[in-house]
Amino acid sequence: MLTFATVGTSWITEKFIESAIHSKQFQFTGAYSRSEDKAKKLADKYQAEHYFTDLKELAKHPEIDVIYIASPNSVHFEHALFFLKNKKHVICEKPMFSNAAEMEKAYQTAEENGVFLFEAIRNIHAPNFKILRDKLPMAGTLRSAMLSYIQYSSRYDLFLNGEEPNIFTSKYSGGALVDLGVYPLFLVVGLFGEPTKVTYHPVLLRTGVDGSGTLVLEYDGFVCTILCSKVSHSELPCEIHGEKGTFLLQDPAPISEIKWLDSHTKESQIFSQEQEELDMVYECRDFADIIQSQNHEEHERLKNWSKIVVRITEEARKQNNIIFGTEK
């Protein structure tokens, strides 16, 4: 059983705690927040023995194996590096880092200290992604794909009222692509690999980040389009088109349904299976298995996956002069 502590007290942290406990491979041991009240409240809610307001105290604690980081995007790198140097395994919420240079340095630090570093991106660890990957050859020669994650953010109302929530400002490495677009992007990279060309067409907000955007990824013989937005809403399904048929996904995260449509017979078939409601449980199990079995080969595969994604998002931002505060 691996012991873990958390950095951050938002809803996503609570979902991770619940999923990690549900996996039966993690024991929640401590919570950190700059606010003692918030740290204690979170620790008490899930019966953790410790709570912290000092990162150094947390990093040195001998009873903690793993740190889960869900602080603002812009401080992920600083926090991860600190814990890795203190020989703690790190699970960092997506987007793990602001750019490829940060990611390269962090993975190097993890290797130097004999620990593992993971990006928490839940949809690629779930059974339905693996089903889709295995069934994909049914489509034959691929010709196009269109994936979307368009979800109106309640925090956009705050933005419209003159405030600057973290996810809508370059100061905290925000924007639609790195917050929502990475879900379909991880799927695409996992299925098709790294594209030969990247083009991004964002709708920029007054804070210098993208409220929505269209990402075009070119592959040999086909083009993949990803739509992402935090300023509007859509029920548009995701589609992957091949010469033999089409795969339809109800959502990119979680992939709740996979439907196959045969181009010739016009017959349809459902391949997806019912998944756990706490779908972060799948990444928890994978991370625990890698740590406990010292599976460096699987860790390397996940690392390279994250590196491709951050290269794409960084290139997309550079094309549109979207510069994060950590890069200025």
C-alpha cells in the first residue's frame, strides 16, 4: 500500500483522493494547503493522519511515498521539482508543466533521484480507450478525425465580470487548449502518434490566453481537427473516419460510449464497456503498479506521450504569441 499526500484543496483533489482510496492501492496520509483550516478540513474529511502548511515539512515526512499535485498550473514545475529532489514520487495534475523545457528538467530530476513522475490524465488509462486503440484497425486507412471538448466554464462568468480566474490568465498558464484540449489531444497522440504539422487557430481573451480554439494536426494521409472551448457548450460527438467505417465517441473524457459504423453494410456496433464512476481510479491503479513493480518501460511510454503533447501545445501557443507568465 502506497501512502500519499496532496497539494491543493479543489474538487479535483477530492476526486483523486476518493479514486486513490477506491483503488485499494493508496492510503491517504496528509493534505497540504497554505491555509491551515483548509488543510485540516481536507485531512479530517478523508481521515488522513497529517495536515501541512509547510512544503518542506511535507517533503521530509518519512511516512509519505507519493505526492499528488493539483496546485495552479504555473507552480506545478516548482512544486514537482521540489518533491522529486526529496525523493518523493509525484503525480501531477494535467497540464503537468507549462512547456517542454520544464518537463525535460523534471523527468531528468526524477531519474536522478530514483523516483517516478506521472501526468494525471484520466481518459487514457480507462478501459474504453484501450478498447478503441485495439479496435482502430477496423477502420482501415484513416482519412480524417474530429474530436472536441467544448464545455462552458462557470468561471467564465467571473471573467466577464472583470475578474481573472486562474484558468483564464497567462499568469497561471491557463487557456482552453491546455485545460480541455489536452483530453482529446492525449487520445489522438495515443492513437496516431506525433503529427507532422501543427496549426492552432485560437479565440484570444483580454488576458492573452485562448478561450476557445481549433487545433489542426496533420498526419500522413489524413488530418485530425480538435475543437476546444471554455466559453461555449456543445454536445458534438468525436469521430474517427476510415475507409471501412467510422468510430463515434460520445465524449473524449471519459469515453462513455464507442460506436462503430460500417461504411459498406451500414450496420452499427457498440464496443464500449461500463466504467467506474470514479474514473480516475484507472490512472491510480496504473501509477501504483508502475511504482510497486518498478516498471520503467511503461513509465517511459507514458513519459514520451506527455512530451509529445506538451510539444504540440507549446508550438500551438508560440504560433499565436500565447506566452505564459513562467516564460516571461
